[in-house]
Amino acid sequence: MSEEIKETVIETADENKFGGFTLEELRYHRALTELKREYSKAKIADTAHKIQKRNPFSANSSSSGLGKVGGIAGKLITGMSYVDYAMIGFSLFNSGRKIFSFFKKKK
């Protein structure tokens, strides 16, 4: 019985041998890879342009200094949720408490 199993394993291994790609398949894979590379480069360039355009510290965002400060404040206000504000307040409260307890007169 084990001989039958060995023979079927050998037969299936011979049938599944990979003979390689044809020239047409290789050209297709190269073209597909090149297309993926170009798409990725374009996507990265677009993302970098968006980041540079929205950066409040870059020279391209606005010409006046007030516009930059307003942009930063606007992003802070619109970019955070109530949970973010609560966490910032809690950490500031704890930091202030530690500083005041350090300077507090010990009895």
C-alpha cells in the first residue's frame, strides 16, 4: 500500500514541474512591475505635494505671518476631538500639580 502512495506522489510531482515563463509572460510581468513603480512614484509625489501645500511652516502656505498663525490655530481646533482636549487638559493639570507640589512649603 505504501508503494502506491509513493508512486502517486512521484507522478503528481512530475506533472507539477515548472517549465519557466515564456518571453511574452516575462514582458507582461516587467510591464506590470514598471506600471506599479510609476503609480507608486506618482502617489508619493502627490502626497508630498499635499503635505507641503498644507504645511503652516512652509513659505508657500501664505505670505503673512498672521495667516500662518491662524492656519495653525485652525488646524488645532478642527483637527482634535473632545477626547484629545480632555487628554491635553489632564496632562497639563498633572504637570502643573507636580510643579506646584515641588515648590510648596513642607510642614
